[in-house]
Amino acid sequence: MEKIIGKYETIFVINPEYTEEATKALIEKFTGIITNNGGTIDSIDEWGKRKLAYPIEDLTEGYYVLVNFAAEKAVPAELDRVYNITDGILRSIIVALEK
């Protein structure tokens, strides 16, 4: 059976109080989930610290990361599951890009 590959983009916001090493470790963790499940990373764009639209957990800033990737349909679901159980992730979203 043929594997159906889709293109996705995800943005996640990391707690700005994390050290640079901890932030890099989280980024590697999430990109690793994509590549270990057969996906490919198209681009990683670290936007850095930016002001949040509204306070989250009493924080007014967050470290934003945008990742564009191609993967099977199950990979975004696994990525979302890991986002939800990982400390330090303030918000995340995964969007399927149109063909």
C-alpha cells in the first residue's frame, strides 16, 4: 500500500525562562519525532523571543519556532500528543498545507 505524504507546518511556543541549551533540546526533540517517524524537515525557522498576544501562565513572552515538514498522516497526531505532555510548551499548532 502506498504511503500518503502530506505537507505540514507547526508553530510551537517555548517557555522563555528556559536556558538556551534546554530550548535547543526541545527543538531537537520535536524535529526528531518527525524524522524518526519517516518524515522530512523542509525548514526550521526560530523566531526567537516575542511578546505574547495575552499572558499564558503569567508569562508575557515566548520563544517561537516554526517547522515546515512532510510526513505521513500519523506523524502530526504523535507530534501533537508529545506537545501536550511536554513541560515548557506554552502553545502549539499543526496545520496541513494545501496541495
